[in-house]
Amino acid sequence: MAIRNEAVTREPIGHKRVWALAGPVMLSNVSIPLLGAVDTAVMGHLPDPAYIGGVAIGALIFSYIYWGFGFLRMGTTGFTAQAFGAQDADEIRAVLGRAVLLALGLSAMLLALQAPLGWIAFAVLEASADVESLAAQYFRIRIWSAPATLITYATVGWLFGLQRMMVAVLLTVVMNGLNIALDLYFVIGLGWGIEGVAYATLIAEWSAAGLGAVVLIRQLGKVGGRWRWAPIADRGRLFGLVRVNFDIFIRTLCLLSAFAVFTAQGARLGDVVLAGNAILMQFQAFTAYALDGFAHAAEALVGRSIGARDRRELRHVVRISSLWAGIFAGLFAAVYLLAGDIIIGLLTSIAEVRATAAAYLPWVIVMPLLSVWSFQLDGIFIGATRGPEMRNGMLLSFGGFLLGVWTLLPLWGNHGLWLALALFMCLRGITLGLWYPRVERAAA
């Protein structure tokens, strides 16, 4: 069944259209690292750097667990965008149905396995006893947000695929705004410490899931079409979803593993280095989430171009979105160069942590220029649902990162660790760039 006229737009794509999609996502995405910065700041003004490390370790575990299933967002966006380009309303509904069913099954598995998951996480991420104790408190609370988080991933991915960026923005801003407010109230107002940070996130994620259900009901009415079990349960399409999602899962697992290795190696250099790196990773988070606005625009528009079999439009989308991504990467580098020390001072008042972060600040100044191309190519390949290339490129890049850690860390300590991370970002862009012609062939 074709999509209702109000839900489809085939106007020519230009700079204005890219910004209409990327701008709202950038604004909403900034709230995500802002939340991490608030978490770090409220802990960073407590007297012991172990609090910063506890939040860093706890948040990393959930980045690993939840973003390991980030394919629910990314895979859903690609398939929805392609159904949107083909103007197939029934398939748009079916993609959402498959994604939500998968989210429910995976979240049930996470809750059932929370004890062994926690044990494995703390066995791998070695830190001081104080840091691990605080991170364990965080873990025991936040794990109960699993169903809400994974369903929200599916919801946001579906909205992105329909180019309903402003609606997805509403969900993200409400969730992170509520989280920040509760952070400040629970930690500073009530003095709950790291448990306050965890409860704030738990409440915010369930609130977002509830709001997402309301949003879905409204959007489904605009899309039209009918719910039909046959296409939802279609073996070929289910296999395609699982196949692409498994490839993205491997890709995401390698990405998160790289940051887990980075954090774990920093922890072995001491609580102060761990805290300093956690401060600097907030810079990288701001860069990644903001530049992801152009990657998300590429996802939706590349998927639409492939669904419509329009190679000329595909090339145009890639050029415009990548141009703006490169410009903003340069702006981020300039801001970090001019105001990096000021930002560090806002995030922590602990003198030794501030000095450590300042010593390694040059790495986050150059990182936007090195990593922007991997972010942008990720968006292009997600929109094209080219899972195998994303998987293979990330496996090669992760292998290069591990080799870099093994050789560079003993030579230059934490500088070697940051150099290995820079190498990882470069390899991600190079590998996907070499496979980009396959995306254009998919639109033929």
C-alpha cells in the first residue's frame, strides 16, 4: 500500500533539506554528551576522583551493553528509509513491528542475565576497589531501564527513517533534559551520590519510552497502511533484518570494545589518569554526537535514494552532507583549541585531574578532523544497509587499534593510548571509503 501524500516528500535535495534533517538532530544530540558532562561535573566536584571513575566505568558498561544493541536504531533507520523511498506504507509498519519485537526479546535476555553480565564487566574493566564499588551501585540500578532503552532505540530509528527528525528530537531532548534535572536534584539537592545519577537515568529512560509510545500512535496515523502479521513475520525480511543487525552488532561491539580497552588501559595508569581521560572523552562525545547530525541526515537520504533507485540523488546527498560535516569538524577543533582549558575547569575542580586533562588536550583538538569521515561514512552505509562492509571495516580498524595499544602504550604511556585511538578513527574512515563504490552500485 502506498504512503499517504502527507507522509512522503520527493522534493529535490539541497543544502536546505540536509540542514532541515541534520540541524534538529545536532541540537538534540548535543543533549546526550551534555548529560554525560553533567554526570561527570556533579561527580567531579566531589572530593575524590574515584567518583568520576565510578561514573565513567558504569556509563561505559551500559554503553557497551545498550549500544551493543544499537543496531535496533541503525538497522531500523535503513530499512524504514528504503520502504519510505519505495512508498510502501505496509512495509514501514512491518519494519517497526519487527524492531519492537526484537527489542522486547533482547531486553528480557539482558534482565535475566544481569548477574553474569555484571560479573564479566567488572572482571574485564579492572579499576581500584573504590571505583568498582561505586560503578557496581550504578549498574544494579540502571540495568532495569533495558526494555525502555531498547524500545526507544527502535522508535527513534523508525522516525529517522521517515525523516521525522523533529519528533525524534522531542524524545531525545525530553529524556536528557529530565535526566539532567534529576541528576542535579538527586546528587546536589538530596546528596545521593552515584546512586542519584543512576536513578535519574532510569526514570528518564522510562519516561522517554512512554512518550515514544504516544508519538508512534500519532505518526502511524499519518503514514497510513495496515498492520499485517504476514510481512512482519516474513522469513526473508526477518532474515534480512537479523543479518544486517548482526553485522551492525559486530561493528558496534568492536567500536565499544575499543573504548572499553581505552578506558581499561587508562584505569591501569591510575585513578587520576582515568579521571583525566574521562574528562577529555566528554570533548570527543560532543564532537561525535554533533557531527552525527549530518550522518543521520545521510542515513535517511541515502536510504531514500536507494529505495528510489536514484544514483544521481545519492551522489548529491553524499557530497552536501559530507561538506557540512567537514566544516563543523574544523569548527570543533578551533573551539577546543581556544577554550579547551576553560571547559576542563568547568568539568572538575580537582587540581591534579585538571592538570592531567590539560596535558593530553592536544589529542582532542585534532580528533574531530580525524574522526569526522568515519562518522559520515557510517551514516552512508547504514542508510544503504551495507552491514558486511561496516562489519569488516570495523574488524580491521579494531585490529589496528589493538596493535597500536600493544606497541604504543609501553613506549609513550597515555600519549600512546591516545595515538592508538586516533589511528583507530583514521582506519575506520579509510576502510569504508575504499568500499564506498558498492553503495553507488546498490542505487543502480
